[in-house]
Amino acid sequence: MAKVELKQPIVEEIKGHVANAKSAVLVDYRGLTVEEDTALRKKLREAGVVYKVYKNTMLKRAFEGTVFAELDKHLDGPTAIAFGLDDATAPARILNDVAKTAPNLEFKAGMVEGTYYDAEGIKVIATIPSREVLISKLLGSLQSPITNFARVLKQIAEKQGEVA
């Protein structure tokens, strides 16, 4: 079997992830201990993030003709990639949380919903809360004035009830 035939399924697997991904984050994982890497993979898996280590040449082939091709310039040295399939900010957020306790984990770059970000940009993206948290904050801020208005009306009704 030729080398190309062996590599093609891997490139197709990456293309499948690229087609479904809302985001992708490249990291340099050199220096991570086995325990740190295992904990990182567990957190990413629980969040529905695909985290893999591929050869850079295979990533470049899979990225050809997609918006992810901008990441090619960061494909040097050991590279791991995290694909966010459901939540676009989940890979950056989880990787950033792990990087706080594992300083050897370094961001290279990333793509979030079609926009390229360098390492510093991805760190900023990592500070954005998840969609569920943002929705709950929005609903809380919408509900607060209504609740306060209801309390005022109740107090007015109680006060008028005492006078009558």
C-alpha cells in the first residue's frame, strides 16, 4: 500500500472535523506531563471538543480551500488542535483554564466562526463565557426590572389596603 493511501483516511478525518467545526485552536503541548494531558483531554471530551495531535502536513492538506488555511503559518513544531463542534468558545476557554495550571501549554492561533485570531486573540476569546451563561445573564437582566416593578405594585396595593 502506498503512503498516500495510508494518509488519505487521516486527511479525510480532519476534513470531517473542519467541516463541522465552529472553531479550531492550535496549541503547543510540549512539556505537558501525562497527568496534565490526561486531565486536559478529559475536560475537552466532556465539553464535546475534539482534541487531536496530527502531523502538520496532514493538517495543511485538510485545511486547503477552507477558512482554516490561515492557520498554516502556525503549523511548525509539535501541534495539537482542538475543534469546537457545539460551542465556539469552549476549546479556547478550556485550554486557557488548563494553561493556568500547566504553563507549558501554549496557544499558537485559532479560528472562531471564520475569523482568524493569533495567540493573544485566542486568550481574549477564552474569557468569553459559554452561550448558556450569556443567555442566563441576559434573562436575569431582563427579569430583574419586571420583578422590581411587581414588588413596587405589591407594596402600593398593600399600602392602599391598609388605608381603605
